[in-house]
Amino acid sequence: MRILVNDGISQSGIDALEKEGFEVMNTKVAQNQLENYMNEHHIDAIIVAGRTQVRQELIEACPSLKLIGMAGIDMDAIDVDYAIDNGLQVINTSGALSSAVAELVFSHLFGMVRFLHSSNREMPLEGDSRFAELKKAYAQGTELRGKTLGIIGFGKVGQEVAKIAIGIGMNVLATDEVVESTAITLDFFNGQKAIFNIDTIDKEELFKEADFITLHVPEQEEFLITATDFNKMKDGVGIINTAKGGVINEVDLIKAIKEGKVQFAGLDVFDTQPTPAVQVLMNPEISLTPNIGASTKEAQDRIGLELATQIITLLK
């Protein structure tokens, strides 16, 4: 069987597939040439990562196609329902990304509570001339231990975030439209384990109690967090979004920061990605990353292996 890896996966994933006898074509085919290429080479499965679109027209035009794999969580680039209705397997790798995204959440959190997002901008410019002033300005940081973290969306990523939060001594609150209760297992280096049972709560209660709020939800038709929601939160709350652009109303966020309702925010995704609004990029109270939540070497390796494992199970 032939597998087209059009947006790339790790070498470990390719090696696992080839070991099981699959022919892996690790190449980049332009979107407008994809149909001809797939039919010419009788492609059985295609792996994409969001850059390549697998729409109804392509599925209809490629009768040899049996499986579509997404190297990630977001399935927006695939007409999933149509594919499944026509007998194709559609898979993704939600479990492979959780740790990477969760660690990025805390990269933002640790940085923000000690003002690293701001001091790293100012120190190169004025560290030699205003050192004492900057030291004073950034000397009012806070610790995460003992604070309350609110997690909106308690799937695999949200649960990984909870593990880190519990490990550093935070109180965890979670809300989810589906998950009502789950057991969080912390695995330690010496083989010991600790299990924590977490019951999800109403979103309004989470807004009221959380010192920091992190979002782990799929794409929304409307903003999930607007001015009305900010007003329900604690004064000085910190907000993290590593989920999807369009979850937080950025105009309302900037206003909430200006008014002091939100002390700082960490954003990995943006409403107008890949051209984030200038007022977001230039705000000194926002910690910024360019959509790198899943972009670690380890996560990419896990993605490749997880895809390979699923493909081997489904197609052999």
C-alpha cells in the first residue's frame, strides 16, 4: 500500500510504516496537482498537517483512497463527515500533542507572573541604563503555588495542564460540556503514581474563582470569552489561549487589560492568524508565541508514531 505524506511526519513514523511493508512517499505535492498525483500513483492513504486540503472533490476523484490522517488535532482541512460517509478512515493524533501544549501553557504562565514577557523586551534596550528601575518595576511578581487555575475544556490537553498544575501545588477547577468527572494520574520518575479525582463545574463558577484561566476548546462559531465574561472574573486575572483563534474577543481582551480587569494574557493563537492585530502584538501585557503549541521535537516524533500505529492497525 502507498501512503502519501504530503505535509511531512517524523522519520520514526516513516520507519515504522516502512517496516510493516508500506511504501511511503514523503513528498510535497501542490494542492492543484494532488488529484493527478494520487491517481497516477494509486495512493491508499494521505497524511496532511493542515496545509493540504482534503475536500469532497478530491475524495470523489481518488477512488483508491482509503484513509486520511491528520498530523495534529484540528480537522478543519478535511471534509470528515463526507469521507466517513463514503467508507474512508479518518484519523488524527490528539494524544500526541497534549504534553507539548500543556508545557507551553506553563511557559506563558511562569513568564507572565514574573513579568518575563515584558522584561525580555526592556532589558536589551535599557538594562544597562535603567537596571535599578527595572529591578524595582519587576520585583512584584507572584508565585503559582497555592493559586487557582481554571481550565475551560477538559479533554486530553486540559487534563495534561491539570497534571502540571497539581504538581506545582495549584488548585484546579475545570469546566467542560461533555466531561463531568475524571481521574488525573500523575506519573513520577521513580514509578510512583498519584491519582486525583476532578469533578467539572459550571463555567460561571470557574470565572468567579480562578486566578488564571486557560482555554482548551475546539473552534467556536462565536467568541467564547467576551467583555461580559471578563466582567465575571477576578480583578487581575491572567488568560492563556493555546487552543484556537476566535475563542477570545481580542478587542474586549485589550480593553480588559487597559482597565486592569485582566493583568496579562498569553496567546499562541490569534483571531486574524497569520497576521495578528498590531494592537495585540504591541501590547506589553501580552506574552506571545506564533502558534507553536504542538511544535516540539518530542511531539512531532509522537505524532509520526501515533499515525503509523493507527494506519498499521486499520490498513493491514
